[in-house]
Amino acid sequence: MAASEIGLISTGEQTTAARNVAVPRSYYRGRDGEVRTELPPRDLREIIKSGEGMVWVDVDVTNRHQHAVLEKIFNFHPLAIEDTLNPDSRVKIEEYDGYLFTIIRGVLFDDKTENPYDLATRVLCFFLGPNFLVTTHAGPSHSCALIAERVMRSPDALERGPGRLMYLVMDASVDEYFPIIDQVDEFIDGLEERVFINFDDNALRSVFSVKRLVLSLRRHLAPQREVFNVLTNRPSPLLTHETQIYFRDIYDHVLRINDAFEAQRDLLGSTLDAYLTQVSNRLGLVTKGLSIIATLSVPFVVVSGMWGMNFERIPMARHPLGFWIMLALQLGIGGALIAILRWRKWL
């Protein structure tokens, strides 16, 4: 597809339907301020060779034509290219000859399953060079689409360099954790109501599901702390000190999100303990009630058993008021037992 040359790109000027999906989404700003988008591979190759201007290429690795750009145009290392195709690639940052390769992981709730606690993860890869930024992802990426829309509204975002552009995409990806934190808070509030107010017997399964959700989120987030720590503090010719200050902001966000997950884990632990305590208390009340019933039934069983034996001569067997005397004796013993239990504060 021929490259379109424009001075200023307006939002929505090029729809997804109009794009040639075989060509990755790209934005280029030359030294003279000229802005071009949807560059063909030939122009991309010339821009990379010249080292002039700033170009951002966004690749959908599910499209083999777009993915071929990584090898044929940019000549990235085969191991790095292989990592872009692996949905289970670990979060990391590696330095190659002439560029930095970084992987971060985004998360969102999986709307394809009926379980509201299921997560879907996606890998977002970055190739940062002197005058280029290449991002790769499998399928649509909300963070890349958000920054692409910002670039379309204000092409000056390309003027600040590839490091600042990588910061914008990474920051948008990390910020997606905050709505998840709010959703987990709602889950916990619902669980607390089910445990403390309604005492739902099925709440235990939900408590463990949300706890597993929080542990999964912490597991996905924890490796990113080290990546952003490196981007913030390790000197690199591809990242200026001014740009690293921006990555410090992302690092602070990661720490804050991690603290939120830690607090949610503690709340879930407390909710679980409260649930188990209530179960134990309810079991104790049931046991106490059954013990009282068994204790009060003792005089009736003993007295009735003694005067129900098959002997010919039993005291008061033919007494006209024998039944009422035995009943009064049973009730008296039962009342005495209740008085003793109350005196010992067992009742």
C-alpha cells in the first residue's frame, strides 16, 4: 500500500477496514516535521538504514506478513523474534547489538469463560532502537491502540524519541491493572457481605477463587518490577536520563499496584479466617444444644428405665399416684441439672 503523506493526522482518518492488514501499522516523523503513516516495507528499510527521523511500527504477530517485518526489515535476533510468538514468554529485558528487547505482560478478565475470576494474559514486546520503536502483540492491544490514537491526534509525540514513546505504551499497559484492582475490591466486598451478614455456606469456594486470582495477579506483576527497575536505573545509550525519569513513574505504579494486591491478599486471609471462625462457632452452638438436650434427657431415661424393669415387686408400682410422683421426680432432677448448668455458666 502506498504511503500517505500528511502534515497533521486527525483521529479516525484511517479506519481499520481501510488498512492493508499485511502491512503493520506504522508512524514516521522526519527531521523536517513531515509525518507519514502506513509505510510500505521498502520505505521502512530505507528509514532504518538512514537512521533519520523517528518511526514506530506496531506488529500483530498473528499475521505472518506483519511478523516477517521483524526479520526481513529490522534483522532482529532469531531468539528475540521467537519470543514474540511465545504467549508464555517470561517478562524480561535484554540488550542486543543496537537495540533493547523488552517483554512485559498485560492481564485482563477473560470474557470467554463463565467464571468471573478467570484471567487472560497477553505478551507485549518492545524493540527499542536509536530511531525506531517496534511493538509486537498477538491480536488487538488496547494500550497500543490508545497510544496510536494519541499519536494520530498529536504527531509531536513522535518528536520526543522512541524511548518516550515506549514509556507511553508501557504506562498505558500497566495502568490497565488499576481497573482490575477495583474489580477485585468489589469481589472482596461481596464476599465480606456473604460471610459476615448472610453467612453463605458456598462462600468458601468463592474466597479461595478470589484468593487464587490475587495470587495470579501478583505472580504476573512481580517480574515487571525488575524490568522497570532496570529501565529506571541502568545506564543505556538508548535511554537518556530524562527519559529514565519517566520510567520511574511506571516503577512507582508497579509498586503501588503490588501493595494493593498485598492488602487484598491480607483482607482475603482475614475473611477466610472469619468464615472458618463462624463455622466453628456455629458448630459449637449446635454441639452445645445437643449436649443440653442429652443432659436433660438423662433423668427421664434413668427413672423410666428403673421403674420399667420386669420385676414383680417394684416400689410404688401399684400406688395410685405413682405416675405423677415419677413425673415430678424426673422434672425435679431436670430442673436441678439446668440450675447446675446455669451456675457453672455452661448454659
